[in-house]
Amino acid sequence: MTAETPTPETDTDDAQEQPAPACVMSFNASDPSGAGGMAGDVSTIAAMGAHGLPVVTSIVMRDTAEVFDHHPIDADVIAEQARSILEDVTIAAWKVGFLGSTEGVSAVAEILSDYPDVPLVAYMPNLSWFEEDELQSYLDAFRELVLPQTEVLVGSHQTLTDFLLPEWDNERPASPRELAVAAGEHGTRYVLVTSVPLPDQFMDNVLASPQGAITGEKFERFEVAFVGAGDTLAAALAALLATGADLTAAVGEALAFLDQALDAGFRPGMGNVIPDRFFWALPPGEEGEDEEGEPGAEEAAPDDETPPRSPRHVH
């Protein structure tokens, strides 16, 4: 291009006039399997039509089957990552996953406290692989510093029971409402409890407040093990809240998205199945056409309570 060549300002101006998608800042670990962690958050947020702002809190050493080790990021580096982009971009929601260390929890909680009006979706993963002495300190800090700022706490029934009601010794499983009461004592408004066992090979997923269950969806139990499902659900919910969706509607849509992502899941290695967050992008005729023996081949039987499969509706 010479000095006399006119600049194509029209195209540039048109691009600048396009509204930016809602931005979601995610604090999570780097997961080299791409199943969960930061990779899962970014792909899920993008699939929901929002833009992810990833802040890495830890580097996890894992494959698709298990976690071997992790290296937490220095708390000051976590804070610097977030502060740098927060000075430039307006965010509409937070998503918190694994924060790496007790110091990481403190650093993230301080950042969250500066934006009290931005909804926070916090996901509590299964941390059974964590060193026991470090785990207790981490969970205590999460209860004290993150839960008071959390709009929705997401986690499996067993993980949330261990986290919120560690002394539970009743033969009856804790109800979603009882988990919500325990979370509410720390300031959390709602819990989204997944994998609540039901008879006949079904699992319940319930949004609850201390006053009781609000909404939820029942899914047929898959015959395979997944990794990254919880991060997917929490990130999808955060993205929907970022667009201004009502909480009840957002939970229903996030659960429908997760169900379809799991149904289209794939096994990239020798371990567990990974959700396909871009199932809706498959060309017509390919969606759900799994080879015999591949994950997703056993489709859940439809019923009156199962939302219709409308892949592009998740946007």
C-alpha cells in the first residue's frame, strides 16, 4: 500500500459500531486436557455468545482420567492479570472455579469485593486430589471470603455436602434446601445442586434458596464418566446472567445446554468423556450420529419434562 492509497475507513467504522458481547471474567486453573478449568470456561462462554476474560490461578497437571499435581500461580500475579483487563473492559459477570491456593482465594476475593453489583457464579469442584492440610485451609478461606459474595454456588450433591455440611451423619442425604441454608449462613443466595440421586437411573439438578427448591431439571444418568461438566454448567450460567437473563430461566437454559453438550460428548484420550460445547455447530444430519460404542450413543428417552432439543436456542 502506498502513501496515496486511501484507507478503507468504511469497513473499520462498521466493525467498530458492532456491539461487543457481554464479557465474563473467569478465575480458574489451566487444564491441559481442555476438559474443564480455563479451557472449558472459555469455550463454554464463547458457545453461549459471550466473551471470556480468562485469569489463570493454577497450572494443573492432569490427563482426561485424573489430576497428578498442580502449581498455584502467585497471588500477586493473579491480581495483576485481573486488574490489568478490568481497567480496560467492563464485565457483566464473574465465574470462579479452582483458585489454586488459600492466597489465591484471598487475592480473588479482594478483586470481587470491588465490584459488588456484578453477579458471581462460583463452582466448587471435587478436590479430593488436593493435599489434605492445604485443602482444609483452602475450603475455610473459600467459605469466609468467596461465599459471602456469591450469587449462585454450583456443585455436585456429594461435593457440596462435604463442603457445606462436613459433619452431616444422617442416613438421609442432605436436601438441596438444607445445602442452601448452609450456604446462606455464609452469605450465598442460591445453590445449584447437581447429580442428586433419584430412582430409576435419573439424576436431579436443583436450584434452591434457604426457603426451598426453585427450579431444576431431571436427566437420565449417562453410562459414562465425564470430566468438565461442572465447569461447563457454571460457565454457561455465568454467561447467561451476563446477558441479563432471569436466574430461573438462565438455570433452565444452562442445564439444557449441559445435557446436550454431554450427550454429544467425546473421548479424546483413554480417560473420561469431555462435553462438546459446540454441539450446536455441527452441520445438519451429523448431530447425535455417534458411532456404535461411542459416548452419546445411548440417548436419554424424551419425556414431557425434557426441554426440546433446539441447539441454537442456547444462544
